[in-house]
Amino acid sequence: MSNHPLERTAHRAGVCGPSPRSPGVGRRSPGAFGTIGGQARLTQLIYYVAVSLDGFIAPPDGSVDWLAPYNAGGEDYGFGEFYKNVDALIEGSKTYEQALTFGEWPHPGKPCWVVTSREFESKQPEVHFTSLTPAELIRHVSAQGHKRIWLVGGSQLAASFRAAGLITEYVLSVIPVFLGSGRPLFARGGAVETLKLVESKPYPSDLVQLRYVRAGSAEQGAPADRSPAARARVG
Ligand SMILES: NC(=O)c1ccc[n+]([C@@H]2O[C@H](COP(=O)([O-])OP(=O)(O)OC[C@H]3O[C@@H](n4cnc5c(N)ncnc54)[C@H](OP(=O)(O)O)[C@@H]3O)[C@@H](O)[C@H]2O)c1
């Protein structure tokens, strides 16, 4: 396993170590997000992910080999700058478990919440396990002062946050490969949503990175939690 940013994105990025499971941290409270002094906080939730040209984030076996050709040359595709500017991570339990197989925990000092209905044991104080709904979790993380959150993935987790209308930005590293099948960008559908392209950057490797925000969001803050789907969990 290399330490390349694309692989970190697909796998190691989600590696969060151990810690006791967060209790049902902060049950539902007024407002869509954490509030401090009565002021609604603006929270950015960014789904930063590598995706094949036909819309998959991993092949059926979940491996990362398909990303290897794009590791050459030391290009980090802006990951270093992105990572420096996120202050918390949220990821699904399968992405977390896969990341653990690579051994090294890559996110020292970055608080990480792993969404799961199961019990995990962890040794990393930055890692929390939670069964909160997406809306509850964003409120909880936001209330702790985190403004830019990386939604690491995978498909199931991203689907539940999109269904709840909580993702404010998408950074898609489009890999010029047809995988044919595998884990889709989102595990299931959701409401129709229109996005605004705010940046696109081609790389010599033929990868194109696209940055979209929700139309009308002006790149700031997450929208209100106004959908019943906000409480939906993904199983
Ligand atoms: N290309 C990339 O950049 C990239 C990035 C990240 C991941 N990936 C790939 O994605 C694959 C894993 O994705 P995946 O879709 O199979 O799994 P996942 O989203 O990582 O994890 C799914 C699990 O997370 C828990 N979960 C998710 N949403 C939940 C919710 N709203 N409420 C409660 N629990 C929730 C459930 O765990 P429990 O069963 O424990 O309750 C569920 O089974 C891996 O192959 C990985 O390599 C690729």
C-alpha cells in the first residue's frame, strides 16, 4: 500500500483509530446544526472522493488497485491542501474497517467519527463510534467547533448524508477508467439536486478534478435539515 493521496482517499483516509464508542452523542436539539451563543454555525461537509468515469468509487471487491496507475509522479491532486483545511472526518464503518487493514492510522490529531450500529474497540483517542443519524451527527460535530468536515465515504454513508441534504460540496477526482461495476458514488438515490461547478482541473494523468457546490449555497454552510430523510439510516 502506498501513501499516495488517491489511495488515502479511497482507503487510508478513513482510517480512524480506536476510542470508546460515542454514546448517542447529543440527541436531537433545535436547529439543523450546532449553535453557539444563539448564532447558527456554518458547517461545510465535503464529499472528497475518487470516482471512475462510470461512477464507481471501488470495484466489487473494494480494492484500490485501480488507482495505482495514477500514483506515479508524486502528484497529490490537491489532497495535501484539502486535508490541511479539514478539521474533522466522518466515515462509514466499512471504509473504516478497510482502512484498518493497512495498519497505519493516517489521521493523528484529526477527530474522526465512524458511523456504525456495531460495537468497535479503538485505541485512538481521536476516533469516535456513533449511531447518530446524519443530521444529529453534523449537529454534534459542528457544536464542537468543527467547520470543515470531510465526508470520507463510502457509498452507503454518502447516500445517507446526501438524502438528508447535508453535503455542501463535492470534490470528485474523476479517474478515466470504466470499472463496469462496483461501489457507486452513492449507494442509492435521493432527491433531485442541482449543483454548481466552481472549479475543474485537468491533470497530465488524464484525471480531472471537479468541485461542485449546491446551487445557491454560495459555498457557505450546510443547508437546513428540512427533510424527513434526515433521520434515515443506511443499513
Ligand atoms: N474512491 C474513494 O475515494 C473511496 C472513498 C471511501 C471509500 N471508498 C470505498 O468504499 C468502499 C466502502 O463503502 P461502502 O459503501 O461499502 O461502506 P461504507 O459507507 O464505508 O460503510 C457502510 C456502513 O457504515 C454504517 N453506516 C453508514 N451510514 C450509516 C448511517 N446513516 N447510520 C448508521 N450506520 C451507517 C453501516 O455500518 P454497520 O453495519 O457497522 O452499522 C454500514 O454498513 C470501500 O471499498 C472503499 O475502498 C472509496
